[in-house]
Amino acid sequence: MPDSVKQPGVFPSQWIRAAVECGIIQGDVAVHSGQIQPNSLDLRLGKTGCRVQCSFLPGREGIYRKLETYSWYDFELPDEGIVIERNQAYIFPLNESLNLPHGVYARSNPKSTTGRLDVFTRLVTEYGTSFDEVKPGHVGKLFLEVVPRSFAIRVRAGDSLAQIRFQRGDPRLSKQEIAELLDGDDILLDRDLRTLRSDEIQINSGMVLSVNLPVKGDTVGYQARRNTAPIDLRGVGIAPVRHFWNRIYGDNRPVVLEPDEFYIFASRELVRLPPMYCAEMVAFDASSGEVRTHYAGFFDSGFGYADGSDPKRSAASVVLEVRSRDVPFLIEDGQPLFRVNVLRSTEQPDMLYGSGTGSHYQSQRLRLSKQFNYTADEEEESAVSPQGFLDFSTVE
């Protein structure tokens, strides 16, 4: 078992690589290096899927028995892919399977691109009684529930919609540890690129951060259009923005979120995660309102950090994938809206986010998923932040 330390934390990339070599992580198709991130592993769709009547947890009966009752039809994923429809539930066996040691458990979440496309995914195991969690000692295959919400999408075998991380104990930093981190490094910057310290941030089981709705004339967010053409997950930079999104412009007034509409916004604060830390967002916090603020909420070590030399150029916004629930909900510039838990790594990863991993979202500001193509006038607006420097996420 690759385990050089016993302290609580999220295991780094070198642990994942060793876990593949010794069979803790296995694949129907061999796991390759491009799947490994600083603190997580991309999971791939297998060759088949099934349309199901409803979402469910396998429980004691098991997923295969459940599928005998609730599966409507099975299908293969051809080379040209297959379109899965909006607001329909699908189950995909994944390429990867696990043979976890005792004391090591796993958590899953959608990838950044998946969340920004409003594709809802949840990991399940054969006899799982909770979503997105794999218990210590688990042996067996993994399955992914997929529900596209705003757009139909085209998927193929081998596509990655979710990622998984491996942990021991409780990796979350305490309130005091978060305060010490904020006071000892440039972890958070405000909109004017000034470092924020612990006495300027609400710390409550994590850092409470806010939404950015800046000056008049700027694009402050996007609202998804309904009944659009399908989006190809492998079609990077192809889908015209205006065919799929309505822009929301700042006019120094609050924005009213309509129930069950999907929005993209960005955080007011800019985030930098040094090599020994990663983070996760809390998807729903009732104290901040009846609104879900993300689907893909995990940040690998090095997010917004780059080489650590220039915080003002590397720090990144958190992109918010927002859906209000039952009633219209008003949000204002600087309104506390979501919470980020800071997690410790068991040891420093041998790679950092955005360093040799081909990330489209390092040093991001407000940014849609990588499938979208900005026209010349849109690119000019989105590539330069309100502070006037380049958003590196637009650079291939």
C-alpha cells in the first residue's frame, strides 16, 4: 500500500500513481497519467450506459437488481458518441474500480467543465447507501449517475465527467488553522488585489465568500438558455456563447434569480491554494439562502497559485454554478453566498494544478466551460478582468 504518512488529509498525485501501480485503483482500460491531478483522479465512462426511470441508491439490493426494475433501456457508446437528453437520468458503469485499504475512503464530485454545463453527476457503488462517497475497504466497480439539466450533451466512452479523491481521517482545517493560513500567506485577495486577512473574512467551518456583481456595463454572469442544440463534450471552443447563454450585465443593482434557472457567476474574492492545501465548496448552505452555488466544488493544490511568485496575476475567482430553488432570490454585489472548506494534503503533491495538466481554468475570472467559443467582441470583454490584466484561462 502506498502510504508514507499516517496523518489525516487528502492523498496527493504520487499516492494515486502508486495506488494504480499496486492495484488499489484499476481500470477496464488502463489508467493513464493524464487522468491524475494533484489531489484527484478523473473517472471515465465505460462502453455502455442505461436510461433509468429515476435516481436511486442501490442499498442492500444492489445496483444490478435495482436496474432490473428501473432501467428503461441499455445502450452502447459508439465512437461518434451518443446524445443524452435534458432532465433524464442515466447510469454509466465507469472504467475504474477500487480495492481500497482499510482507513482510506474516497469522495467524488463533478469536474469543473461538467458543473459549468449544468450536468448533475453522482457517484455510486454497487451496494452504496450514499452518493459520492466510497467507504474504507470498498472492493468493486464504480457507477455514475448523470442528469443533464440545461443542455443535452454528446458523450463517448472514455469521457470524464467526474473525479475522485482519496482521504484519511478528516482533512478539514479548523477555524484557527484557517485564520493562521490567511494571516501567513496570500490566500485570498479582494477585487482590488489586496490581500485579505482573517479579521476581514467570516470563518465558519470554512471561509465564507461572496458573489461578484461589479460595475455598470461589465458582464457579471450568464443565464442558460433552454432547448438548445446538444453540446459535444469533446468540442473544445466550438459552441457559440450567444446560442446557449444570455449575458447578465452589471448595472449597480441586485440580480434576481428566477426559480430553477441556471446561472454562472464568479466570486468577489480571488483564491490561491499553496501546494500543501486543496479545498472543497459546500454545495448548499441554508444560512446563505435557498440556492445551490455549485456542482463541481473541488480545487486541487495549486489552484490560483501557479509558481507562487506573483499572487496578483495567479489568483483565481471561484466560478459559481447557481440555481435558486423554489422562489425568486435576490443577490447583491459582495453578498456572502457560499462556503469553502480548506483541506490539508497528507504531503505535497509532485504536481500542481495548471502545471502541465492542460487546465483551462487556472487564473480564471468569470468563465464558461471550455466547449464555448467567444466571438471577437466577447473575447475582448472576457479575456481582460476589471483590473486590466489577462485572464490566462483564455490562452490555449
